[in-house]
Amino acid sequence: MILTTLVLAVCLGILAQTLASQLKMPAILPLLLLGIAAGPSGLGLFEPASLGGTLEALIHLGVAVILFEGGLSLDPRRLRKVQGAVRNLLTIGVVVSGVGGALLAHYLVGMSWQTAALFGAIVTVTGPTVIAPLLRHTIAPRPVKTILLSEGLIIDGIGALLAYLALQYIERQGMPMAALGQEVIKVTATGLILGFVGGAIGKSVISSRRFDAELSHLITFALLMLMYWVAEGQAEQSGILAAVVMGFTLSSSRLPDMGGLRDFKEHLTTLLISVLFVLLSGQLRLEEILGLGWNGALVAVGLIFVVRPLSVFLSVWPNHLGLKERFFLAMTAPRGIVAAAVASLGARELHHAGVEGGSLLEGLVYLSILATGAWATLMSVALPIWLGYRDDRSRKRAIVIGAHPLAEVLVSMVRRSGRTTVVVDSSSWRLDKFRRQNLETVRGDARDAGTFEKAGVESDSMVIAATTNDELNLLIGELVHHDFDVHHPVVALQVPPEDLGRRSRAWIDVLSDRGVEIPRWNRLLEENRAEVVEIPWEEKRVRERIRDLAEEKPKELLVLGAWKGESLSLRVSLGPSSAWDSLTLLVSEGEAKQRILSLLEELAQEAEEPSAEDPNLLDPLADDESLPAPQEP
């Protein structure tokens, strides 16, 4: 039965992740529903209880890896920009959430004050494992996303510590406040010290380059397990804090090889979340949730519409964020794997201590997870529309991957369209020229989703993959389309396949469907042998002459983009369509340039000459004010 349980947990977890990916929603909802449906309360396909104490060990280690990966995702530079709001949410917000949750549990479902206090501590967490995938498909200002992610990553450790203290108080039947304070200091100090030590050792291992990347990742993973085990041996529940601190220590060290480590931990975290959620929800008795009735539903409603908004508006002040941004925060607080894990562990501890209410606690926490997760998913779609984020041009971004002369031309063109532009490259010195222009830059691996998170990619972002490697450009297009829901990433290819962007992967926009030799154009731009030219596109004869020129001199002419008012399109065909106002071309020295300049000069002369349709041409004396006005008969 143990083998069956583990195999089915893995398979159902991956199935839930697949469904969530296709439906563009957090995986927590399908994970919970599949776990309950396949568990003892449903079809009875597997039995989590068969794992015995192994399940508890899996929960502990899984939570450690999840929070370590979260700590790796914390960006110290972004965190500094919103530190006031995050600090308040982690102090004022925690108190409001904990007290509010306890009051709801006590008065609405009749929990004892002790168990209600434990419930309040558990629901202070928000859950980065739910928020992170949710925000990837959500359009919102970057400070809002940074606050939500930072709060979720740090508050998990705080919530777990509060839950542990509440359990200690219950089990010891009224722990003195002095002893409680000593316990807090012991747990906090142990977690901080061992987490920092683990991060420092991990930094030394990675930066030494004595081991290949794969072995370095495994060593770091083993080190995390060791630090967690040592921390738990010194002070129970300090391992969670140690995992977060170790991840944050590595993240703030700005090591050059962090992309691979993040990928490794992200894949491991996804697997662990999937397995743990299926196992935890599988052991839940469906009748426990249904038995809560309307009062249980009211607790979840109170958490969403009373406790969370009160927590946000008392913590995030007008000088931190505007009203719309605070409302977004107030409507987004899904609970995740840490809440589920702590609730399950708490229910077990209460049962062992002979205290009633463990099943009620677990059922109410899982109901809160389902309700807050479903509500946050709905709000991730509705709020950007209601608050006008989708139509706000000031927050729309364009991400150009590759720092070189041709990219500089593309950046200049995109900035003209009104988008905030970010340049991404793996080499810092290539980005210096763009930094001097006060442009936002991100140094990172374009194969790493974390790089695009730093760049602020959203579903309506314009992403231009313009590296000199065709395979990498296609990989980038795949990554941002599937991970960030970017509808039409633009890729530059030297020899694009004929069906690419049409029959094959129709969601890809190919920059210049005739191909782009980026190294060659970079060389021409560096030698000042190429320049950007804009031509009108409304007249039929202009379109015909440019099409003929493109056929005759394809090496001397590169179509970069087309304009309709201030709207820019990088998917341009020189077909018979006349939908564009103008085209932006890059032309090299040669016959093509001379013919284009001649065409522009011809158009300019025609614009200066009086039109044959001017009514004044029919009567040359019409504007001669020296003649007397004609007399009426």
C-alpha cells in the first residue's frame, strides 16, 4: 500500500500541475480536489495513513525545500523599495490576521480559545507557492507583485513559529509568558544563525567552481537538509526560518551561477508541492469540511472580506501605495502548502496531547485554503480589468534580450511606442551602454524564468528575443509564452522556417520574415554603414517600389516594424495590405539606400507642390485681395 500511495501521489500531483498549466490557474485547487477525490473520502485509491511517521518527515523536509526556494526568489533590491509596506504587513498585518482569524473561529464555529488561537496563527500565512504562479498570469504594478511575493515568502516562517508557540501553550496547559518569550528568542536565533551559516557555506561551494553545476546543486540541497536537521535538533520549528534565511543569503550574494540552482530547486519544489498536497488532502475527511456547514463558509468569507482588507489598510499606508494598489493587495491572500502542512501537523499534535478540536481545525484550514485560493484566482483575472491595469500604457513593458547595436535600434523604436523598456543580457559590460541611457537592465540567464520575473514580464509585455543564437531565441519565445502567457513573443532568426508563425507555432511573431543576420547588421551599425529610415506606407506606388527593392536587394534592407498611429507591430509583411501608416527600415550603404532616399526626396517635393485639386488653382485671382470684390447684380 505504501508503494501504491507514493506512486499515485506523484502521478496525481503531476496531473494536477498539468491541468493548472492548461487552465492558467494555481495548482493548489486541482491538487486539493484530486487528492480528496482519490483519497479515503473519495474513491479510496490510496491511503496516506499507510506512510505512518514517514508522512510527517516528508512534510517537514518538503516545507524546508519550498521555503528555501522561496528565499532564493527574494530580490533584496526590490524588497528595499517596498520595505515599509512589507515590514508593516509582517507586524501589524500578522497581528490583525491572527486575532481576526481566532475571533472568527471561536464565535462562528465554536472552537475553544486555545484551538482558535492556533487557527489564527496558521491563517496568518499567505503562501508563495500559490501567489507566485498566480502572479505570472496577472497584470499588476511591480510594487504590488513584489509586496505579495515578499510577504508570502517571509510570513510563512512567522506563521509556522506562531503556530508552534500556540501548540506549546496548549500542550503545556498555560505556558508562562516569560518562558514563551525565551522560546521565541531561542527559535529565532537558531534559525537566523544556522540559516546564515548554511548560506555562507553554500556561497563558498558555488563560487569556488571546484564542482560542476549539477554537483554544486546537489551539495547545496544536502547542505539545506543538514542545516534544517541541526536547527530542528536545537530548537523545534527553527528549521523553517533557517531554510528561508539560507535561501535569502544565497540570493543576496549575486553569484553568477544562481540560474541553474533556481531551476533545480524550482523543479524539486514543484514535485514536492504536488506530492505533499495530494497526500495531505487525501487524508482529509470530506465529511469534516461538509460538517462545518454555513458557519465554516462564513469564516472563509470573513477572512477574505474583513480580516485581509483590514490587515492591508492598517499596514500599507497611502505613502506606500495608491488606493487601487492597496485594494489589489486586500483582495489577494491565498493560503498554500505551509498552512496545510502546519494544520495537519497541528491536528496530529492535538490528538497526541488528548486535546479535542484537531479535526475541526484541519477541516477549517482546508476550507479556508480552497476558498481563498479560488477567490484569488478569480480576482487575478477580474482586478486588472476593474482597476484599469490592462489599458494603462505607463505600466506596459517591452523586454529586449540581447545587448548589441541592433538591440539599441529596437529599444529606441519600442520606447517611441510608449512602453517601458528593459534590456536583458548575461554580460554586465554589454549592458553598460544601456545603463548610461538610464534604461532599466537585467543581468541574467535568458533560459531562466527568474530572469524574466526580474524584468517584470507580464502577459501583455512585448518580448523581443534578439540574441545571435536562433535556438536560444526560439527557447525564449517558448518560455515566455508558456510560463508568462505572453501571447506573441517576437523572435529574430537568421533563417526562419517557412511555416513558423503561421502553421507551426502561430503565436510566434518573426522579426522580418526574410530573416535577420544580427552579427552582420551589428557590424554595419558599429561602422556607421547602416541607418534607420522611416517611409510612409499608405500610397500604392510606395508599397510597390519598396517590395520590388526588397526582392532585388534583400541583403541591404531590413524591415524592423510598422506603425499605425503610435501603435507598433514587429510582425510585418510587405504584402498588398495597406493597414500601416509607415514602416521603419534599416538600410545599409548601397543601391537600396540611394533609391529609398530618392523616393523620400520625391515624396517631400510632391508635398511642397500645390495640389491639382486645390480649388484656388481653378481661380488664380481668388486670393488676390488687391482686386475689388465682385458687385452683386
